[in-house]
Amino acid sequence: MATIKDIAKLSGYSVGTVSRVLNDRPDVSETARQRIKEIIEQENFRPNTNAKLLKQVHASPVAVLVKGSSNHFLTLILEKVQWYLHQAGEDATVVFLEESANEALAAQQLFRESNPKGLLFLGGDLKNLREHYPHTDVPSVLVSASAKDLGISAMSSFCTDDYEGGRAAMSLLVENGHRHVCIVGGFASDEPEQVSVRRLNGAVSVLKEHGIAFDASKQYVQSIFSMEDGYRAVRTALSNDPDITAVFALSDLIAIGGMRAVHELGLRVPEDVSFIGFDGIEYAEYTVPRLVTVRQDIDTLARKSVEDLLYRINYKREAVHRCIPFSLTGKESVSRID
């Protein structure tokens, strides 16, 4: 007996498009609709009535919770997530949360009010999720941080190895002779698996290995992931210690704001202060000089997350936790100190 995947293969259209035709959705071209119906008739395909009824009963869309309305990196992932969901014939409810908001409590409210069939978290505070996420079998995925140690059986995660990314960034600075550096971004906490803490700890581990002193009270400045706060934080760092020769910003947005601060102080990038960012957003390609950054694979993060969520919505499978490889790109914003 033919399956929906067989119909998709024979017709030349995606499973999502076939699904939309089967459910008489309007967002399908007439050409695609006629071709798929021809194959359905040719193969004597009959949808699983029970499965279709189940889908109607649980017809609420996937929910996407975005942590940090000013975080451009998460906005880029959101665009990719929405595209992949659309390709699969899925609608999504998107909720933007402030960085100070509790996403686990927001998820509780969503479960009460709209009964989503799946949740995607773009960013998240691991402490909030560990302490407040409700006990539920609804599949969910944490994107850009690891949920491996949260103890949430229905939550997968796809992320970059932030610790190794921090090490790669600081190693480049040290290899270029920098011994007086500052780190800007995030908020130091007791949560060792938090994204910003892992990046910070990875960078500091390299300094320790090379016997380079690091006074966090002067050389680390907390900041949200925004250009405005990056600007403020770098000005603060250089005020605390004018001898700084390099900045590792825990996001590209922080780095871009910080580069502006350096310019307004009458200094040059990279001749006076070198910069490395983290994320690999498109803005980094257009700074002058072009920003060196730890580039996350945004497309793969989004695609893998959506594929996992939709698979687990439809089939039983244990949650998975994967790290997606990063790359270090660019070279204009880092100078060598002899």
C-alpha cells in the first residue's frame, strides 16, 4: 500500500505539499494539486482515517518561544525555522520574550491556553527550564543551548559547542600576541551550562593554559546581546583598563556596538584594539574592518531542530542532543602584536 512519502516521491512534490492537498488546504498551486490528486488516484491511496482524525483533534500549531527580542541571532534562526515549518505544511505561533522573562512559565501558559502540539525554544535560561518546565509528553526542542542535563525527557536540543567556540576565539587572540584582553557579554552565574558562561569559561581556560593573568573584576563586563549594551560595556571595559589590546565579545551584536565605542574614543580597530565576535550574523560581513567571528551554522541548527520536532510529534522517538560544528571566519578585525 502506498504511503504519503510514496505519493510525494511519485508526484515530485514534498511531503508537506501532499499533506496540504490531503487536508484541502488553500496554500497549494492548482498545478501541484492536480498532479498530486492524479498520483493518489493512480496508486489508490487512502489516508489513515484514524491519523487524520487525531490530527484534527490536536490541530493546534507548533509554538516558538524566542528568548530576547533584541537578539538578532535568534531572529535569524526564527526565519529559518519558520521556512522549514512552512515547507512541512505546519503553522507556528511565535512568542517573543524579554531576556528577563521566564520561558518555562511562558510555556506553562501556552499549554493552558492553546495546547500546542510541539514547542521550539530559541534560546533559554537553563535554570528556568530545569525548575519550572511542566511535566509533559509534548515534544519540544531547545535551540542554541544544550538540554542534555535538564532531565526533561521530551526535550531535544541542537546547539554549538560554546565552550570550544570560546576557546577558539581566545586562542586566535593569544596566537596573535595579545596578553591583555577583555571579555564582554552575558551574565556570570552559577549555571555552568548557560551559553554565555560556557563561552566565557572556554576563553578563560585558554588564558590559564598560557599563564596569562585575567582579572574578571576589570576584564569582564556583563552585557545583554545587543549593540547598544555592547557599546556601553566596551566603553566601561576601556575605562576600567585602558591597556586592553583585544576584546572577545560573546556575540557579534556586542562586538559591533563595541567597535563603535572604540571609534568614538579615538582608537582604531584593529591597530589599537582587536575584536572577535560570536554567532556569524550577516552584519559581521559589513563592518569596517570585517569582524572576525565564531560562526554558528544557523541553517543546520534550524533544519535539524524542525526535523526532530516534527518527527517526534508524529512518531515515538527519544529526545536527542546534538552539537553542530562551528567555524572561525574573517581576519580583518584582529591584528598581531609583536
